Amino acid sequence: MFYLNSVLMAGNPQQGGGMMQLVLMGGIILVFWLFMIRPQAKKAKDQKKFIDNMQKGDKVVTIAGIHGTVNKINEDNTIQLEVTPGSYLKIEKSSISMEWTAAINKAAAADKK
């Protein structure tokens, strides 16, 4: 660290401090991007792919915890969800939870084995 500091300052000790602060700020921005922005963008991309691949007959869970089966996919970004036989709810596609839906489908697959 002492060697790096002396190389950056090159004779005048007050000129090197700004360069070190700039490198440190760049490192903080890089870490923030790696641990916060990138994973969130990946999750949003996966959620969009999940919603686009939804089909009639899929068992899903909404973010409010409502379990049901997709009965109809409408053109206005809504779906008709059958919660009990003959009982339907019209909800937004974006209100389907990818994580909870995967969890119930995984549990159902494990029960079939």
C-alpha cells in the first residue's frame, strides 16, 4: 500500500490523493453494480420470461398468496384464474409469483414420485 501511494503521489504529496479517491469511488460503484443492480436485472428478466411462457392449465400462486389454475390468458395483460371449480378471478399477469409458483409445482412433482 505504501509503495502504491508513493508511486501515485510522485513527489508532491497533495496531488496523489485525488487519484486514489477516484479509484476507490470506481471500486465502490463496481461492487454496488455487481451485488445490487445486476442480480435485480436478472431476476426481472426471468420474471418476464416466466410470465410470457405461462399457459392455460398452469398451477400458479399470486403475490397475495392465492392459489389457482390459469383458465384463460387475455390480451390486456390479465389472466382468468380458476381458484375453485366454477369460481374465477381476473388478475394482472404481473401479480403471479415466480418463486412461489415454482415451489408448489416442485412440491407437486415430488408428491407424484
